Amino acid sequence: MNKILLIAYDNDSHISFFPMSLGYIAAVLKKGGHYVSVWQQDVHHYPNKELIKVLDNRQYDTVGISISGGYYQYNRLKGLSQAINKSSRNPLFIVGGHMCTPEPQYFIDKFGIDVVVMGEGERTVIDLMSCGQFEKVKGIAYNGEVNERQPLIRNLDDIPFPAYSSLPMEYYRLRSYPGSEGHKFTMTMISSRGCTFQCNFCYRMDKGLRLRGCESIIEEILMLHKNYGITYILFDDELTMSSKKRITELSEAFIKAGLPKMGIQWGCNGRLNYVTRGIVRLMKRAGCTFINYGIEAFDDKVLKNMGKAITTEIIEKAIRDTLAEEVSPGLNMLWGNIGDDLDTLEKAVSFLLTYDDFVQCRTIRPVTPYPGCPLYYNAIQMGLLNSDNPVEDFYERKHINSDLLTCNFTRLSDEEYYKALHRANTILLKNYYDHNWRRLEEQTRRLYFEKDTSFRGFKLV
């Protein structure tokens, strides 16, 4: 039996997202007979130096972190790695998640990591804990070696539910999501892994799509409802709405199981080319209040360059159908991909203004070529990232904030790019806050002139 410490890193938020990957890894380790603790930096905002004391005093054999790509996560890993490597106990240091998977040796050298788990980790981490010889473990990189990848878990229902009982659910359930009412207790879940599409900016770890059974999904929802009072689920899959058939089956299963009658609602990631008004109506009957759409551009040429496999006509019809059924759509938009210019930015702004339901504050971010995605390799070929060590150039010098340019794929200068994006987001922000101002004005009028007794204080959100 190994004594393992998993780290839920801080994200500078009062209420963090449930650490889904950590939850799954903790579950399979505990099922395998290992002793697992979680260092809840996300909850308590411990300084990194406190981790040194924990490792020195409690004699852990292994310490593990699961981390996705991004400048913030990179800097978190940097600080936590320094603390781990200062421990006198010298535990086995394992890191999993997308960030390290495309270029594992860079992170091993940079942060003193012993083992990088590449891709899906549930089988790999069990093999790693039970085998003393790294060369025999599939799916890992270590000390200059990159082993054969672990076969994907074909039947997701074989994986135990995340280790909810080992984590502070009273804390995580307080996070609010678009479409969830203030009194709802919320939780993230997955109903599938993977995606059938290949957008050029997406850094998916594994190919293909694998679906959980409807029965297993419902069993998990009912357990969350019974044990933790959860009444809102945000499906955090890459693509919950992976086909018309799948989302229809899932919605019908929720209705048959009585979830809407229990007051259980949900939101998910959708695909615009699978939207019909009838499907959205069925999803709403099943409890859906929010569908998050990756629109990313409102120009057919740019959409084609992205590999989105949708058109502006498909986008507009899908959003109209969603709004017609009074389900809120997430309108995610990027700018700066190959083919983007001032005209495509204007189209994006006009689209967002036209279909804004004010559930979220709509802004436009620069596209980011995360290591491992096709756009990353485009950036290297175009000389936008240093070809000698592109991952270091990306994380140490170029990707310093998600709202700033990492690589400029447009024909605009950086100065022209920022000037245009500043103007676009100023328009969008003004539209959002003007709406809220009008709402507050009307709320004030009803309070004083209609004696609105439902008023409970001025709330900005």
C-alpha cells in the first residue's frame, strides 16, 4: 500500500471548480487499496511553502498533481514543484493532465518531476503504484524515456465515480453556473470522454469519443442528490451533445427517471449542427437550462480554417432555436485565428449583440495555440514560436495571459490587433452593463412606486 498525497491547487477563487480528474484518480487509488489524502490548497489558500511541512511531517510515498494547459496553471505547477522538491522526504513526484502530455520531457527537466502520466490516467496510475519498474508501465514518461501509450478505457462505466466522500462537497456544491438559480446546489460531472471533431485550437489528449451509459449517469446524479443535496449538474464533457441520437436518449432517460420532477436541472456543452428546436425542447423538458456552444467565429472562411465543421447559417439557426425554447446559450467567441481580420471581428461583435440574453457577460478572447493542438504546430512553422524549444517559448515568454496575444496569426500588427479588440470588447461590455443598469432602474421604480415587497436589496448579478 502506498501513501499518496494529491494536490488540489489554488485558483484564486472563493469557490473553486470540483477537481474532476483528481476525484477520479483518488477513486481508483482508494479502490486499489492505497491510502489517499488531498491537500486542499483550493479551499484553504495555503501558501506553497506549507506543502513542504506537510510532506516532511507525514511521510508520503507519492505526491501527485493533475493539471491542464494555461499560463495560470503553468505558474501554479512551477510554485508547487519548487515546494515538493524542497521536501526532505523526496516523495515520488507525478504529474498528469494535458499540460505535460504533449512535451513531457520539458516538464520533467524544468520542474524536477519524476513521472509524467500521459493521457488518461486511471489505469496508468494503478500500474505505476504496483510496479517498481517504470519501463514496464504504459502511458508514462520519465528521465528521458517516453513509454508506449496506455490503451483507452473503452467502457467508462467500469471507472468508479469520483471520490466525492474524500472531498469537501459542502464547499464545491456552492459554485454557481449559468442557468443555475441561486438556491441550487451544483456539481460538475462527465457523461463522455472525447469528441468527434478536430478544431485546430483544441488540445484534446485522446482521439475518438466514448460514452457512459445513461443508467450509470443517472445513478451518479441520484447519488449526488441523495448524499449531497445536488440539484444542478453541469456536464463538463468536451461534447455532451455529441449527436442528435445521444442527446435525445440522454434527455429521455432523465425524464423517465423522474429527474425533472425532483427539481434536478442541468447544463452542458452543445454542438450547433445537432440543434433542432424539437431537441432543445426535449432537453428543456429533461431539466436543461443552459447549452454552452463553441461558436468561435462568425465567418465561414475562418470557421473552415478552424475545422469547426459548421457555417454561419447553422450557427444562427441553432441559437435562434435555443433562445426560442427559453434555454440560455453560451456564446463563446475567439479572434485571431488564421484568416481573421477586422471584418471578421465586426461580424463576431454584431452576432453577440444580436443574440445576447445577458445571462453571461460576452467578450472575445484571442485564440491560443496550446501545445499539442494543430494551431501550435502552425505557429512553429510560421516562426511565431521558437522551433528549438517551442513549449518553453510558449509558457515562459508568449502565453502570459489568456486575454493577451500568444501568437498573432493575423496580418495586423500587435498594436492594431489590441486596438481593434479593445474597441470590440468595450462595445460588448457597455451593452452588458447598460442592460444591467436598465434592470436596476426598473427594479428601483417598482420598489418605490409599486411597493415591490419581493425586493431584497440591490444585486448586481
